[in-house]
Amino acid sequence: MSTGKNAADEGLEPAASNQVQIEQICAAFDNDHGRMLDILRAVQDAQRVISQDAILRIAELTGLKPIEVEGVASFYAFLSLTPRGRVTIRLCDDIVDRFAGLAEVQAAFETVLGIKTGETSADGAFSLECTPCIGLCDQAPAAMVNDIVLTSLTPESARLFAARLKDGTRPEDLISDRFDDLTPIERARRMVDNNIRHAGCVLLGDVPQDAGLRAAAAATPAQIIESIERSGLRGCGGAGFATGQKWRFASTAGGHRRFVICNADEGEPGTFKDRVLLTERPRLTIEGMTIAARAVGAREGILYLRGEYVYLRELLEDVLADRRVRGLLGSNILGVDGFDFDVRLQIGAGAYICGAEGALISSCEGLPGEPKTRPPFPTTHGYLGCPTVVNNVETFCHAARIMDGGAKWFFDMGIAGSHGTKLFSVSGDCLNPGVYEWPYGMSIRDMLVAVGGEDAAAVLVGGPSGAMIARDMFHRKLTFDDLSTGGAIVIFSGDRNVLEIVEYYMSFFVHESCGYCTPCRVGNVFLQKAVAKFRAGKANPADIDYMRDLSQTIVETSRCGLGMTSPNPILSTLDNFPLVYSAMVKAPEDRLRATFDIQSAISDARHLAKRRSYIFDKDFGA
Amino acid sequence: MSGLRFEIDGVEIAARDGQTIMEAADAAGVYIPRLCDHEGLRHQGGCRVCTVKCNGRSVAACTEPAPPDAVVENETPHINKMRRDLVEMLFHEGNHLCPICEASGNCELQAMAYRLDMTDPTRFPYLEPCRPVDASHPDIALDTNRCISCGRCIRASQDIDGKGIFGYVGRGIHRHVAVNGPDLAHTDATIDDVAVSADVCPVGCIIRKRVGFSRPIGERDSDHGLIGSNAKAKADD
Amino acid sequence: MTEPRKARVATASLAGCFGCHMAILDMDEHLIDLMQRVEIHRSPLTDIKSFRHRCDIGIIEGGCCNEENVHVLRDFRRNCDVLIALGQCAIMGGLPAMRNAVMHSDAPLRECLEEAYITGRDIRNVTHNIPNDPALPLLLDKVYPCSEVVEIDVQIPGCAPTGDVIFNALSKLLDGKFDGFERESIRFD
């Protein structure tokens, strides 16, 4: 948003110019509270803070209560109620980044910038923060610097980048000194290596442009849905719902206005295959959305791009503009009368929960990213209460390819119940991290050979909400019915501490719980503390049952998928790595609590009273 | 006539189309424990205390449409154990000192703990958050230490009073109820608001000044039996 | 045949108000029934100050606010088969735990003591000193419920629990039949 400069040019006082800037931003979104996330993102970008004054003005302009605006602003991690630096550096602190040397990189930034993580420099120039997985595990450690990303950081490169930033270099110029001359795709490729290690015939091989869309334009909506149903395509985001069935539900729902939403909020730690598709197959993604729109009778679409992938915004906007010019979006697509569809980009702002379709819809509506009550389901009551299809990026890409290659072609790949190919994001302790397109049905063992990860002691399939499996299960297969995954495969060698991994993932869920329901909001905090007890060697044998028991309550009473799967890092490692836990438990001496530390509990009083303890300082008086 | 039937713990319940499990149960005089739900307010499904098993699947009774011909389990040991966990989580999330709280005896959180027999030594840690007391308003005080984030005040203020005095801010464990202004005195709140009435706040968070401890021991809600024990009588009214 | 040995019971009042001990006495004529079955060993009621025998039941009133409380509680845990937390202070800190509200400040304990002895609105402390006699046990950084310091077997809720609730719970424990409370009798205040 360049609106800030206009206000400044008019010579207004900063406060007044801030207010003008806010008015311009709100006006750009028609003062529509449904676009609150866009408004707040723009204000944050321009002013580096959502101030109380800004909240009052935005509320006034959009007709909301200030508390409602604050509710949105305080929900998203990339929005801030306290000032952030003009350059905000967000280090990805996923466990993969930690194992790849994050601590040294972090120290380099802290030293050169002279601030600790979590701080903003006194002159307002820099903020340094940590953020969960930004979808770059194949080139960790990685970081976001405002809207650009840095990958494969080393302490040396981090020092260099930090020094250049401190000297006033724009973040963009860290990528290339002729950044402004590069095209969006060149910029994206300069920043991020897409590491396509194996291209299958559906998505990453040769893809004829818009062949699927042409076939769909020649077909009736009913024929499209039938094709998708016959192909056996299931959602690729993780849940695996039958795509054709979802489209059929939406197509038969009442109401005139329908929506197609592409879920590009790829937030599951260890997943980055949608990043690759959005960079390498953005047209195919939009093509799939357009086909879905024809199938269900939608005229409006939204591509919800996670805030961490904001570096792809220009690229995607270019693709959308180009397709409008070429008659592939807009009115009468491909000359078909009444085939109208267009797509807007919605950029997220740092909230894993928005990957859940209900939360994603809330977020598109300008609300905090809280899941909606189900039923009703989005196919009948979705975005703005209208029938809505929400599918993952990969699912849309598959749909477009099915319309071209035919349902049978797709159905015949993979194995029964899991048809077609799947993209896998592979990272962690292996020689060749990156994206692999394979038919469903590969065993973990074969996968490990293919990626150079034969030393694996543990494999996390499906990210933390999936399952951590041990060597004795490497014969299991990557299918919906065995090891189901949205695509994340994180490999850990025998050198890694399983409890450290589990504790990290529990802290991730604590950070990302929306807080709507009790078990997920509170229970996960308790679970995290319980794992910490194990790591500290202060757990007792009963704590194993306690964690299982608490997990069960969280799983069975949580309101959405986040809570229902958040105990999985604990549950799957209790099942598959029991020795890791039993090695750390100790029956308490005399039934005293090992977690209570008398020395630290009286430390303050010792200093205040300037004396030692008669009872607990053993050599007192000696 | 449209309608459907299902059973809760073996009792057959008649429901109208569009009713939730809880609405149908209430009408039939079958009590399902709840905290964030309150008569006359929109359902939220946040506290999860009303979790029941509907054909074996966990659902929140307050938001789940009444299921035709389903078997719903309500008061089983397993479900009540999970409910007890949830209530205990709420006790540990805030700072709930019953002995000094003026809502004690008329508190739904406490009453739910009694009903669910929350007396075993706890396994949960106390989170002991640092939360402010807002005594700025001449007639109303907010002691957010006791807030359980049920959001009943939010819905009552939005939907009944038409004021929107309260709202949620923050995320995850930091999500909490806040007021629409720097403090309560700088909102439109008045003592007549439904949102601040004793019924709406289930705990001792929203306090009406100068009337505390007015009901003597022996005459408080908890002195008249377990919460929900009057469900049958209420349904027959 | 010799009569079965009476159960040995020990009691202690930690950071509490002694109200729970008063409540024990409040069971009126039930005391006579109870005393048929138990003998009180270490307790403020007997003024026996240390364990000379292992006890069947230990009853703790109050949480832990100072080092001596911790010492006594641990001593009870080591010397009692069944340890009971009696009343809200023992169970969850109770009124003394109100001071935990200031524990989020930078110097919580100092702030708490200063407010209590020097800066508080209604303080009349002519010495302007915070008591610091060497005989005073050191305070803990905050008030801990008993279950955070040792394992607790049974809790009897209430502030204070009624004599009847205490009598019933103890009777059932002595019978080996304790399985919780009548729900209607549970009180946290």
C-alpha cells in the first residue's frame, strides 16, 4: 500500500497523517468489515502497529465496535497491538529449523541487531521474532524479513544479512541488487528453491495449459462432478474427504450465491508442497478452482494464501490478471455463455487454525480465525452463509488434470481407496529434502530409500497432528487407510531427542489453539507442562497414565480438528516410543513431589531476610 | 406435524425439527450439564461441558441438531469424567478462590464441580494468571480472575441489550473477555443491562456493587440441591 | 482376644486459620464415636510435636507458605500411610494463596511484605520494619497447595468442612470403604 506517502506529502502531523492513511486503506476495501483482515494487514504494513487510535477509527469507518476490531487484531500473530520494527525479522523456529542450526542463526541476528528475540530496537528499525513453520523446512533455517524470505541460513549469512539491513539495505535488496527489475516468478525463485525431487505424471510433470478447463467448459456441471467422483479424488489437505461428493453437496445446496475457496493456508509443520505448486503450477491451481466453480455454479472465488507465503502474492496476482486478460477468468469464460468466475486473493496473518476450513472461512469474512459450528457444513452454509467449496491447492490441481486426463487415468494410479498421485513434502534428516510426487501406496521404507533417509529412527507422517512412527513400522504405507497425510514427512535420525520434538510440537499447538473451547485452550497447556516434566526427569510413573487420560478428554471434547489431533505427538510417541518415556520416569522418593524445588522456593526470602534456612541449608551454622 | 424422536440414556425424547439436543432435552426435563449455554442466548459450544455421545460420537449437545432415532449418552461415568476434567481445567485456568468469592453458593462453575464430584486430588497444574480487577464503574465491578470465558455476557450485551459492551480478544490460552473501551466506566454499561445481571455471569466475575453476600448460607442456589436437579420441574412449568 | 489396635491419627495446621481443626472438634458427640476407633498422635490437639510412631492417617490443614510448612508436610508424608488434605487451603492454597496474585511482579515477595507491613493503607507499624527474627521460617515464593509438595491421597473440601463431612469421611476411611462424598454435601466454602 503506497497510500502512506500521500498523507505524508500533504504535510500533515504524524497522528493526523496516520488517520488519513487509515481512511484511505479502509476506503480501498469499501469500508467493508468483511475485509477486516485486509484492512488490518494494510495498516500493520504501513504503520507497523495496530494502535488504539487506529482501532477506534477503523471501527468507526467499518461500523463495528472497537472491541470487535481488537478481537481480530489480537488474534493473528502477524498483527500487533504494540509497535513492531520497520523491518520485522521472523525466524522460523520449527523443530526442523532448530535441528538445522537455528540457535546460532538467531544469535547472529541478535548480536548484530543488538536486540533479543521478542524485542524491537529503540529506534523502531528492527523487530526480531520467532514464528512457527513458514513452509521452508526443505531449506531450513529460514526466516521472513517483512515480505521476503531468506533460506538455508548459516551464522555467517545471517550476520551478513543483519549487517546489511542495519546499514539501511532494503530487505528486497538482500535477494538481488536488481530486485525491482525481476519478474515475480524470478523473485520467488531467487528467494526459494523449490526442490522438486521427483515429478509424477499428474502435477509436476508436463502439464498442458488449460486442457482441463477446456474439457470442463465443454461438459455440463453434472458431468464434471461425475468425473471427479469416478476419479476417486480425495482432499489432499489432510482430511481426505471425497472431492466429488463435496462438490455435489455444494451444487445441490440452495441459494444463488456460491463460492469456491482454495485453501493455501498450508500450516501443518513440515508441509510445503502447496508452496511448490503455487510457484510452479499457479495456473493449474486457478484452473482447478475455475472448474470447481463451473461444477457447483459459483461465480466468486477466494484463494486464501497463508501470511507466511506473502512473497508469492505478486506472482499469483499476475497470474490472475493474465487469466482475466485471456478470458480464463471473468465473464463468459472460454466463450461459454454464463460461465462467469473470478478470484480474489486473501492473505492470512499467521494463524495455523485457519487451515481448518471453518476457521478459514471466518478469516475470509474478516473475523478471528475461529472454526464455525458444524453442522451446518460449508457446502450449504459457508462463506457469508452461502454454499461454499473449500479445497486444498493440490486437490484443485488434481481436479484440473482429471478433467484433461480422464477419471479412469487418475483412478488407475495408486491403490484401492487412495487413487492418483500425491505430493509429499520431505524434510529433516535426509539427503534430499524437497517435494516428491508419487502414486499412493509407497511404503515408508521405500520412501526413505528414495529420499536418502535410511538412517531414520523416527518418521513423522502428516505433521504433528499425524503420527510419529518408529522403525518397526516402516513397512506401513502412505495411503488414506494406513498412514494418512496431507503431505508432511519429517525424518528424524537416532541422534534426535524424541521428547524434545514432542515438547516442541505441544508448544506449537498451545500457540496455535484459537482458544474457543476449553479442552484445546487449557488442556494443551497442561499437556505441554506434562511433557516438560518428562524432559526434566521429574515425571513419575503415574504421569504416563495422566497424559493418556488428559489426551483422551481433549480428543473427545474438542470442538475442531486442531484439538482432536493436538495430543497426537504425545499419543503416538507413547505408543511407538514407550521406552523414551519410561526411561525418564522415577518413582518419587517417599511420595514427595520431584517437581517442587524447595531451594528455588525459598531463594527470594533468603535474599530479603539476608539469612539462610535453619531447615534446608544443611551446613548452616557449621 | 414434523418432529423426530431420539433417546437420551434410555429415555425417549421428542424433538421439533431444528431443535438442538439440549433444547429437546430441556423441554423433556432431562438435564445436560452446561456452562457457556444459557437460556435466551445464542448457543456457543465453547465450554464443551455439554459434550454427549451421539451414536458413539462426541458432540456438544447445545449446538448439535437433535438427531433422528439416535442413541445419545449423557450421564455415563466416562462422559462425566471428561466433564469433570473440563470443569477442573476452568478452575485451574483462572484464580478461583471459592472461600472469598461472593458468588460462592450461587456459582454455576462451583455447582458443576459439586454435581460432577470434583473432589479427587488434582493432577492439573494451577496456571495462576495475572488478571486485573476493573472497579471503575459506579455500580458494577469485574473480577476477571474468575472469568471462565463462557462469553454469556458478550452474547447478552450484543443480542439482548444491543450494546456490545464485551468481546473476546486474544488467541489460545490468552483469549479472554474484554470490555469495549479502556475500562467498564467508559462503556455504555448500566446496572439494568441483562449482560451484567446475576443470571448471565455464571461465576463471580461480573459483580454488582453493594449487594454482595446478601443471600445467607442455607438460602443459596447450592443449598437447594445439585445444579440441574430441578430440570424436570422447569420442563413441566 | 486383644482389641484391635486403634488407628493412629496425626494432624497439623500449616498455612491455615486453624478453622479446620475447629471443625474437627465441631463434630460434637461424634468425637466420642471417633475416639473409640482412633488415638491422636502428633497433633496440636495433643501437643505431641514429632512422630514417635508411624501413623495410619495424617490430616493436613492449610497449604505451604513457608519452609517450615514444607518440612512438616514432608514429615507427615513420610510417616503417614494415608495423607488427607483437609479444607480449601490444604487443597488449593485457599485464602493465603491470595498473595499469589502479586507473584507476577518483579519482586513479588518483597512487594507483598512491604504492603503488609509498611505501605499498606491501614498499616500502623511504628517500627517501619518487616519482621525478620531468625526464628521466623523463611517464606516461600508463593503459597503452594499440599498436592504440589507431596502426594495427597484424599481431599476433604470445605472452608471449613463441616464436622459431619469430616466424621463421615474418616469413618469410611477407617472402614476401608471411602469412595468419595455425597455430592449434595460437597462445599468449597
